[in-house]
Amino acid sequence: EVYLVESGGGLVQPGESLKLSCHASGFTFRAYAMAWARQPPEGGLDWISALSSGGSLKWYADSVKGRFTISRDNDMDPVDLELDNLKSDDMATYYCYKRFFSGACWGPFLANVYRDRGRGPQVTVST
């Protein structure tokens, strides 16, 4: 069974940083692309970043490009999301997702290929 466990959420002030980590088990982590999405308190799911199985290919939504950095360590299994220069609009529950098929293929981002997810840490940005 696939398990994705996120950590690292919390309360920060605007302009500060956080690092989210997603630890995985139940599948061959290095074989799957991974992604992060978030859901604000009053909104729908918003896809923000994805990373190829090897870690060299990345996608970012325009809303986070230049501020967030996705990375992975295929030896230790986490996929991390570094959140810099946080804004009030970034306040949300953040979810780690696994692509449902394995392999190194990469193309334009498609949300519907990401299925399994964790429970999601909350990020609160407030003065």
C-alpha cells in the first residue's frame, strides 16, 4: 500500500520560508514522478509543482515560480518543497502526490496522472 507522509508545515510571517517534506513507502520511490498541490481554506485544489522520477525535470505553476523549489533524494526518499518569500495567498494545506504510472517520461503537466496523496500539512502565513 502506498503511504505518503508530509511534514514541515507551520505558522510563518510574510516573507519567511518553510520546507515541506514528503516521505514515501509502499512503492519504488525512484521510479515515480511526484508533485505538490495545495488547497486554501476557501478554495479548490491548486497544483503547484512536479518533479520527474530522476529529479532533473521540474514544473512550477506561475504563482510559485521563483519562490518555491522542488527536489528529491532518491536514496533517502523524501521529495521536498522549499517555500521562500511566503505570501498570504500561499496559506493552504499542502499535499504530496505520486504519479500513478512509473517511468521517466515527462511532458506538459497533467494533474490527472497524479493520484495517491498524503494528509497534508497546513501552512499559515500571517502577521
